[in-house]
Amino acid sequence: MLDTIYQSVLSGNAPETAQGVQQAIDAGLDPGEILNQGMIAAMAEVGQRFEAGDMFVPEMLIAARAMKEGLAILQPHLVDAGVEPVGKVVLGTVKGDLHDIGKNLVGMMLEGSGFEVIDLGVDVPPEGFVAAIQEHQPQIVGLSALLTTTMPGMQEIIEALVAAEVRDHVKVMVGGAPVTSDFANEIGADAYAADASAAATQAKRLL
Ligand code: B1M
């Protein structure tokens, strides 16, 4: 049964994933086991295949959507079973930037790795990130930018975190097509990830 869920996520079959998760719950399987051995294991495989160049963005998106549909069914049972998320991430695309496909994919991969994700959406000003960090107290804040003109906004956000005295409580991860590891170092971010799979790996490392 777990293998069917694993294969459905891996192949991006959302209806089959949802059905598999429901069947596993009805059969009395442990929700944590369904999550870890069925779904997260499949997303980890997706990440490895993506990194090896055996899987591409569209397939990763489809797998992530299947994961999301399965998670929607599993979520209340996880809460009932007391399975805690591994960590909390506040995620958003920076001010002036409306690109969200990559950011959404990052969010899905993080959820697939067991994180609770608070997605602030796009065009988020520095004060939006500060307010969300104060409210949700995440371990990590993830910033996405797709435009060279909005990249400097990442530094402004880090400065706003310092000014609001929350910088010491949260790790900053940055990413997006024009963002580089050198840029991340320059602005004082804690981590850079080139893609959604690497973002999940980095987030686990940051904990
Ligand atoms: Co725009 N756009 N766009 N666009 N757009 C780019 C980014 C561009 C490179 C196209 C080009 O000219 N070749 C260019 C930027 C040039 C530059 O700055 N150097 C550009 C431009 C110029 C613009 C406009 C200014 C165009 C105009 O109006 N004149 C305008 C700006 C609007 C704005 O934001 N204010 C604009 C608008 C749009 C659309 C609305 C039409 C649409 C966005 C739709 C949406 O997102 N809902 C769009 C699109 C689709 C693109 C391209 C074609 C594709 C982006 C994408 O979704 N890629 C893009 C060209 C390109 O990248 N080839 C382009 C797929 C996605 C899965 O990858 O987003 O890179 P990506 O995310 C990856 C990684 O970057 C990483 O993981 C993701 C998954 O692997 N990642 C992170 C992302 N965020 C991360 C965060 C992390 C870690 C990793 O940690 C927190």
C-alpha cells in the first residue's frame, strides 16, 4: 500500500495518490508512516532524480502537486496522531516581483520534506516578512526573486530583520534564477539553493 503511494507521487498521479492515501488511512496505517515512507520518500527520490538530470521541472511540479493532494487528505490525521512538522518556514517572493512558479515549487518540496510552510505570496515588502516572522516564529525565512531588479530587495529584507531585532532568531535562505551563492554571501544570507530540491536539503541543514 505504501509502495503504491510512493509510485503515485513519483509518477505525479494526483488522483491515485489521493486514493492511495485514503485507502491507507482506512486500512488503519500510521499517518506518520504514510507520510515518511510513502510520500516524503517519493519526493526525496524526485529530488535525487532532478539533481541527476533524470527528471525535469514539469515532472517535478506534477509530482509536487500529487504530493499536495495526498497531503490535504493526510493533514488532519497527522494532526490527530500528533506528528509534528520538522520545522516552520515563512516563504515569499520579494517586493516588486510577481514570479511565483519556482517559489511555489520550493514550498511544495519543503512541505514534502515535512516542513510547515507559511506562504506570503508575491510582491512581499520587507515589513511583510518581519510581521510574519514575529507572528509565526519560523526557524527559516525563504526569499525568492526572479528579476535582477528585485534581487537587492533581499538585502533590504535582511536589514529590516536586523532593525526589527529578529535576525538572530531566523535563518535566511535565498533563491531564484538570477540569485547566486556569491550574492547570498554578500548580503549575509545563511543559505542559497539553486532549485526546489536543494532548498529542501538546505532547509534541513539549517535546522
Ligand atoms: Co518573467 N522574467 N517577467 N514572467 N519570466 C523572467 C524571469 C526573465 C528571465 C525572462 C527573460 O527575459 N528571459 C526576465 C528577467 C530578466 C532579468 O531580470 N534579468 C523576466 C522579465 C523581464 C519579466 C517582466 C519584467 C516582463 C515585462 O513585463 N516586461 C515581468 C515582471 C513582472 C514582475 O515580476 N514585476 C515578467 C512577468 C512574467 C509573467 C507574469 C508573465 C510570468 C510569471 C508567472 C508566475 O510566476 N506566476 C513570467 C515567467 C513565467 C518568466 C519565465 C519565462 C519563467 C520563470 C519560471 O517560472 N521558471 C522567466 C524566464 C526563465 O526563467 N527562463 C522570466 C520556472 C521555475 C520553476 O523556475 O522560477 O527559476 P524558477 O525557480 C527555480 C529556482 O530559481 C529556485 O527553485 C525553483 C525551482 O527549481 N528558486 C528558489 C526559486 N525561488 C527560490 C527560493 C529559494 C530557493 C530556490 O529559497 C527560498
